[in-house]
Amino acid sequence: MEQEVYAPQQNTFTCVLCGLSTPFTYFGQKPPNTRAIVLLEECFVTRDPFSPDKERFLVLGSKCSLCGSCACVGSDCSLFYTTRFCMRCVNKNLEQFPAAIQSEVAKKPTSKPAVP
Amino acid sequence: MDSDKRRDSRGSWDWDNPQCRAQLDEIFFRQHDYIQAGSPEHKDFWAFFDRFQRFRTKKDMHGLGHSKSSETGEGKEGKLDLGLPKEYDARYRINVSVCTGDVEERLGRSDHRHRSSGVGKEQIADCRLAYLHFLDFRQRQSFGKLAKLRRDQKNLPIYQYRDRIVDLVRQHPVVVVAGDTGCGKSTQVPQYLLSSGFSQIACTQPRRIACISLAKRVSFESLNQYGSKVGYQIRFETTRTEATKLSFLTEGLLLRQIQQDPSLAQYQVLIVDEVHERHLHCDFLLGVLRSLLSCRPDLRLILMSATINIKLFSNYFASAPVLQVPGRLFPIQVIYQPIPPEEQASRLEKLDPRPYLRVLQGIDQRYPSEERGDLLLFLSGVAEISTIQEACQVYATHTQRWIVLPLHSTLSLVQQDKVFDISPPGVRKCIISTNIAETSVTIDGVRFVVDSGKVKEMSFDPKAKMQRLQEFWISRASAEQRKGRAGRTGPGVCYRLYAESDYDAFAPYPVPEIHRVALDSLVLQMKSMGLGDPRSFVFIDPPPASSIQTAVTYLREQGALDSRGELTSIGSLLAQLPVDVVIGKMLVLGSVFNVVEPVLTVAAALSVQSPFLRSAQHNPDCATARQPLLSNQGDPFTLLNTFNAWVEVKGERGGGSRKWCRRRGLEEQRLYEMVNLRRQFKELLKSHGLLESAAPPAAGERGQRRERLTERRKLHQLKREHDLTEGSRRKVLRLGVDAEGGSDSGSDAEDAGKRSKDKNRPGQSTDIQEVKFKLRHNVSELQEAALASQDLSSRQQSILKLVLCRGLYPQLALPDEHNSTRKDSEQVFHTRNKHSVVIHPTSVFASDPEVLQVPEDEVRELGAERKGPESSRHQLLSFVTLLETNKPYLSNCVRVPALQALLLVANSVDSNADCSRLVVDGWLELELREPDGALKVLSSALSLRADWERLLLARLGQSLGQGQGASGAGGVSRKEMDKLSEGLVRFLLYTEVSYSLRRLTAFQTQNLYVGPQPESEPIKNPLFPGVEAKPDPIKGGLRVTTFFTYNCLADSRDLYSECLRTFWTCPNCELYMPFTPLERMQHEATCRPPGEVQDTEAAAESSMTTSSLSAPSLTRLYHCDVCDEDLTLTSTEILKHKRQHMASLK
Ligand SMILES: [Zn+2]
Ligand SMILES: [Zn+2]
């Protein structure tokens, strides 16, 4: 199942919801040097620039399991609940999510403006 | 549901049991796992684990653990079933899993053992869950930072112009981007260009520190995606590699690169930032780039500036397009509060603090203390700052509402750093600063600005050859810049302590540096870049022709330019060294002798700010601790001692050096700068073939090397950790403690001690400087070098002094003849161009001036009182800087023996007929009591200088001709050099002639020379054939060497007068004859002891082929009129030959 795409060239991940755009170095479920750790979805990954350790990974986002659009992991743009949902799809199917999530979504200011 | 059981079991197992944790570590955090046991992250995990378990327990107790099955099942007809689990579990929100199947399986087999110590399935599951949450937490944390970073970038005013900028750069060779502080141009423009496909970008900065911080910032903002692709290059330090696409560098360095590579082929895009600051290098760089553009049509040039005088730059580059970006400034209210006449200080008085105090009071009255906002007060200089600081401190102590902090470049870095700390609630910072806070240092949170309207600026007085620090009114541009500092984080207020009419009368812009400073280095660089006559170069704002002329004259005096204004060989080497001319000269001279190590240290020490903190000078403890470091030979020797002692401490105690420095009132940062600089100087000399490369390490040391490698890896890790946390923690200032800090009472040292006990202080855990130091330098190697220059023998010391003195020449000062009758604090000195200067209080000679005086018992009063005392112990001061502030001060002085130093370094030595009277450089007069001794001294000086010059040129010829391949001292034998230095030492230390030394009066200098001799006395067939002696067209007399003119002084007698001849026996060849002084010198210069002859001849011959020298050749063609024959003879032989004829005539 592993689909490793090493990308030394400029591969850029862009969130369709908030427009966050940043280069990624790997796409898949098993970023390099993660040993026993496996991702439960195929993710856009980069090296964590905020960690002193060079080998830490950082998940930028992934594709919505329903609509397939790229969404960042920011809580305004997507959520993970056994699989990835972009906030548009979450809002469309809100009633199927557990109450805890429903109330969480309700607290958020309604969808933010997309790409500037 | 078995939540009860769960809770029980969770409660029952002991989270803190180390054994238990160790076993869990074996499962999750093994040696090769993502997180390893023992790493900082591992520690973080267990801390997280504790919190997590406590949280879960609490949740369970409140029954909040699991929401009841959701109502999701209902009312979803016709809709897609997402198939989500019915029961909510936070676990489902984590997109990570940890596979430890293999380990657990192994564990299962030995289940018993684990059960007994408490680790079972339950515990493993708990730990796994916590681990997943930990990973998720970390991801969120980092992603949050990333998102914030991107948000901030988008919020910058310049973001809107992103595409416009890229388009303009694509279409035009030159683009001007003008934007005020805070618009983000320096960090963003390079990134916009990078991400739109430009590469090989260089961005220049006026300050080194900005290069480093910008490279860090841009590399960080681009998530290190470019890794090594963003770097910086500053003097002697580079992070640039093959892969570098963007590098930040200083203007000076880019100029150096143009020197090496005139088409600058290595770059595609050049960004010149802060062009409005009009630094010397920047103005020059713009001129060079302007002409470079014509031969590099593909090159893109972007000028970035504040919104000041933009037209000037655009016009200079054929009306280049301008993109103006609004800054992000909040509205600022300007209040003019001119200082009433009765409170205005006259030039000599202290500043009256009342106008400043009124502003503080006004703020306290008008603005409630819970409204935050600090005050930034601009004054002209350090003395002004301490006056106002003192007064404000009294007010602050009284009101408990202010913390007063000074800010200027001579403060210790710890002190400077304080201005970034946060004040406690209800208290404001009052930062009293020089113009350093106008552009170089940016402090957030400032709401009030007080502008005195004054600035102290360095200017160069070409007549006195002196730097001068003078107070001026600022320009309107500076006033606006200062005002702007109040509106960075919110609306602000700017109090101007001058009238609006004053403001209107200010100059629009500051005077560009090129109009204020000495242009020596600039002219030297222009010469070496082949830019032709500096006077015709198209500067954006040409300097006055007189400044250029002064520089040319100075460079000629320094031997960097010849009489036609062309580069000499030493000049072209100096032009390649990125240091001051005098420092460069020292390095080159030092490499010829065996004093390289100490010269490297001294050169580095003189190129950085002094490590001795001024404020610690009056602290008796510091003074005592410093005592052993002081050298009464001179300040450079004190610096040398200090550096060596520090290196020793570094070697023995490593991190303990910080404390060592603190006790002595030393700024360790300066020592770090010195050690870096020193290393770079060394590399520079090596790359120019002036220093042998060290032998590669022996193979047997492999183990040691590996050890060092492991250590380096650890250090690198420490450095990375530091880089990430740097600047993120700011300390909260305390009333009382911090408020008093930095007063000039010498409390710095104690204060720093107090503060460093504070655990919150960043850098307390890791001394990052120590880490960098260890990464960069081989301590044992340094120690060796320190040892080599620690106990200098008196011989080495005198050679070192000579090297310094020749490097610094013509910067010499003469002690006033009446100094012995004056108080220590009133000692006066004279330079050639400036009378009555004093020694700066930081100099060793300020506290110990006696060593400069002629010892009492040495003095032999001559009958003629006006000549002053006679002695063989007169001394001069060789100095690095002459700076006028309230008085003209000499600093960094070395004492040198007067007669010897002058004869060995001066450009002009004139004598009378018997050489008993000498005038040096037209201002110093020496009278030697015994003509015989005088002759001897003079003639040995002549031959030493000839040898020195010859060896130096040979050495330089080697380095310039062969460059890197040159293996050390190939052409010049070590033996010759040793002989020369032996000779110099003997001359310096053991010359025992008595003489008087004084400064000529203005009247005397007018009638100094005999002047050109009339034609009626043609000098046909000069008596001294070996010497290219020609009559001097101005002074008269005979020009014997480039620096020595014989018999030109007005009291000189007839050149041919036989009465000048006296009988003399040559100690070498035992020739006994009547000689004139000049004949005798000539003979001495060529006649060597029998054993030496061959050596010298061979050397002289080889030197003849390489360069034309002032040194006399040994043989020449001589036509004897009596024999009517052409003879090849040495001058002595010619002399003998002529005597023969004379004798036969009788
Ligand atoms: Zn997003
Ligand atoms: Zn979707």
C-alpha cells in the first residue's frame, strides 16, 4: 500500500480551504525515519522545521475522503475521525458525526474565506 | 462497559515506577525508534504521560469519558452513510498508529516476568494511547506554528505586491523597492524571487549582524526547505555552499567578490538593501554595479530603500521603475517641546535633565499606568545618556513606575539585551539610546519617543589626520525615522525637544558617509579594481576631490601607492585583504618574521571593539583582577596577554571562561570575535602564500579524531536546539534590580553575576558561544599559539613592536618635553599634524605615564638648553587611533625607542654633513652628540632597511606571483630572515647613542633645507659610484636612498669639503683611510665580514633580477679617466682605485 514519493524538486501542497501553501517532501503513509510509526491516511509530509531534530516529520494535510480535495490539518479546514474530512464535507454531513464533534464544529465561526 | 474496572486498574499501576517505565521504554523507545530513551523528547513524553493519565482519571471520575452513543443513526435517509463508529473515542481523531507487534509478541512469551513488575497489556495499552496523543499533540503544536508563520507573512504590507515585484524584476534590469520599516521587504522579497524560480541571489546588508539574522529568518520562514540553500557570508565567515541559492552578505564582501570576479558571474540577481543609509561601501557598490550592468544584461538589480530620496536612486539607474510599499505604521502624534533657553546647555556643560523629566512626568499624568507602552529617548552620545539616565533614575526610584535602561554600542551585550526584556505590569521601560535604536536595533512595544534632535557623528579631519566625533542636528529623514519608532505596535506619541521651525531647517537627509570619512580603503580598492582615476568615477554623489587627494597621499606614505599613484606590490596585496590598511600591513610584515602568532592576535584585537568594559574600570575588584594582564609596553600587548590568558582558561575550564571574564570586566563576546577573526587572518595569510600550511594530522590520531567527531556531532545538536529556542524567551524585568543596572558606577560585573543566577535567563543552560567556539576552533592548537606568544622574549617583543610601529606609521606621537613636571593626568603629546593631544584614559599609559619618560639618571643636560635632554632612551608612541571627542585622544598605543624606530620606518630622514643632526619627516629633530656614533647608527639602519625591503619584496613577489602553490618561504631563505631579525633586534635593543629629541617649530620647518644647489657646482662623477645618489631637487643635498637625503639640512657644510674627511678603519676589511661620512656609510653598506660575503652577494644578485631596489648593487661599471678603461668594481674597489691614482700623483 505504501506509495512513496520522494520529491527533491518543488512539490507544493496547497490547502483548498485556507490557501496555506508550503512545499512537501513526501506523500504517503510511511514518511522516512518514522520506524514503528505509521500514518492512517496518505499525507503530505515535510520535515518539521520547528524541531531541533532533523528527522522529525510534520503532516501538512491530506485528501478529503469524500470529495478528494486537499485540506490542511488545521482545525478550520479539516478533521480526522477514522479518516480525513474537509470542513465542507463535515458541514454537509454533520449529523452523522458524534455529538462531541458536532458541538465542537458549532462553536467554530462559520467557514472562513478561502484562498485570498 | 468496564469503565470501573479500567479506572481501578489504572489507579493501581504505578506510573512512576522506574522499572515499569524502563520496560515500557523497551517496547516503545528503543535505540532505533522514532523517539529514543534518554532523548529530550523522551523526557517530554513521560511528562506528557503524567499529565495525560491524570487527565483521564479525572475525566473517568466525572463520567465524561465517553459520550453516549450518538444520535447519528437517525434521519439519514437518502444520504451517504459515512460508516463512522457509533461510539465517540478521541482515539479515532488521531491519524497515527504505532506498530509494536513484534516486541509485544516477544513480551507475551515472558509474560510472567513482566506481570510481576507490573507491566501487562493494560499498561502497554495506556502507554500506547498516551504515545499516540503525544505524537498528535506535537503535530498540532508544530502545525500551529507553521500556520501562524504563513498568516503573518500574508499580513505583511508587501504581500500584496508579491506578483508585481516579480513581474517588474522579470521586465527591468533595475528595480527600486521603497518601503518603510515593518513592510517586510528584507525578508519577503528574496523569498518571492526564490519561489518564482530565480536563483543565485545575493542580498547585501550594511551590517553583518543583519546578514546572519536575515539568513536565519528566511531559512526558517521557508521551513528550511532550502536547507543549505539560504546562507550568509560575512567577513571571514560563510555558510554558503554549492547548493546556496540565496545568500545574505555585507556590501564590503560583495565588493571583494567583484574584485575577484569582475563580471560577478556567480550571481543572477543582486538585491542591495538599505541603500538609503548611504554607507560608504553601498555608494561605491552602486557605482560599480552601474557600470557592471552594461556588460551583464541578464543581471537583475533590486535596490531596496526606506521611502527616502527614492528619486536619487531611480535617476542614477536611468529612471528605473519604483515600487512603493506603504509601511505598517500606526498614527503618531507629534508634540514640539523646544528646550527653553535657560535649560539649554552650553558646549561644555552637562545636559540639563529637566526637559526630559517633564516628558516622563507628563506621561505619568496623562496616561494610566495600566495602558502599556514604553519610552524610547534619543540622545547624541554616551555621556549625555549617563547624565539623563542618572536624573531619570532618581525620578523612577521615587515613582516606582519606570525602569531606566541605557542603550549604546559600548555597553556589554548582556546590558544591551536588557532593552528587549519586558517590564512588569504598571511599569514602563525608559530606554535611553544613541541613534543605534534609529535603524540597527528595533524594540517592540515603544509608544513614546523623545527626540533630542541631536546626533554625534564621526568625521575625518584630513588636516590633523584625525577622526572627530562631533554633535550635529539630525536630518529630517532621521527625525522621521525616530518618530516612526513610536508607531510600530500601536498609535504613539513623539516628543520633539526642538521647535517646528528647527525641524524645517534640518537638512533633508543625513550627510552620506562618503562625504565624512577617510577614503583610504576606498581609493586603494578602486586602484586595485582598475577603475582608473577615482576623481572621474561616477558616484551617486561624488566625494570632494580633496578627500580623494588626501587618501592618495596617505596611501603613498603607507607605501601602498608609488609616486605616480600606481599600486605597489604591497599595495596590491593590501587591497586584497579585507582589513584596514594599517592592520593589513602589520599582518604582511609580521609574516616575514617569526612573530606571526602574536601579530595575528594583535591584528585581530585591534580590529574589534575593546573587550575591556569601560564601566568596570572603576571597580576596584576588576582593576585588581585585570592587573596581571596589563603590559606597560602598550595596549596591544595588554590585549595580547588578555587573549592568551583567556585561551588558557578556555583550554582548562571551558565554560568557566565566562566567569573569568566577568571578574575582569571583560566582554567575552569580543574575545570570541577576536578568535574568529584571528583564524580568518591566518587563513588569509596562508592563501596568499605568506604562511606555511600546517602539516596534516598524523594517521595515528584517528581515535582522537573520531572522538572529536562525536563531540562535534553533539555540539551541532546543542547549537540547533539553541537556534530554535533563541529569542523566544524574554525575561521580565524587576524594579530596583534591573533599574539600577547599567549606571556607570561599575556595577555591570556584579549585576551580570546576579542576573545569571536567574534560571529563566536564556542561554544559561547552554553557553552557545562556548559551543560555537568549540565547533570552530581546535582549542589545543590555539593554546599552542597562545603559549608561543605568551612569554615573548625581549627580542621577540622588540620585533613585534617594530612590526606594529611600521604598520601604524606615520601614526607616531612625541611626549612633550615638560611631561616629567606634569601630573599624570596632564601628560601631553604631539603628532606631526596635531599638537597637544592626550592619552585616552583606557590606555595603560594613562595610568602609568612614567615609563614614557627618559630615566633621570640617563639624562645628560646639554649646554644648549633649547635642545632638551640628551639620552639614549627617548621613546615615541605608535598609536592606532587619534579621535577627538571633547579632547583629542590617542588610543591603543605602543612605546617604541625613538631613534631606532624612526630610522627604520620613517619615510624621510634628512641629515647635515656629518650626520650629527637628523630631521625626520620634517617635524622631529634629533641631535647626536658623537658624530662617529651617529654615522654608525645611520649606516646600520640603512643596511638593515635595505635588507628588510629586499626580503619583504621577495616574499611578496613570491606570494603574488605564485599564489597558493607557493610553499612557504621558497625564495627567501629562513636563514636570511633570521639574520635580518637578529640584526634588527641588536639595533633596537643595543643602540647606545645619546641624542636629544624635539619637535621643530613652524619657523624652523620653513628654513630647514639648503635647497637646490646652483649649477656652478655640478656633481660630476659622484664620489660614491655604488649609490644612485642624485642631488635632491627640492631639499638640496644628496638623495641616497628613497628615504634618506644626505647633507640637505640648512646647517650643512660644503659637500666636498675635505675637512669632513676623517681617518677611519673598517672593522671588516681593515681598510684605513680618510672618509667623508657618506663614503664611510657607503663602504659599510657594501663591506661585509669575509664569511658573509658570498651569501649576501648571491642574495643581492637574486634580488636584483626580481625588483629594482633602493639597496646599492655591489659592482658597477666604472670608467676611470686616468686609466681610460671601463672597470667592473665594487664601490670600495673604485675608491681604492682612485686613491691609487691620487697617491701616484704626489
Ligand atoms: Zn487549510
Ligand atoms: Zn471534502
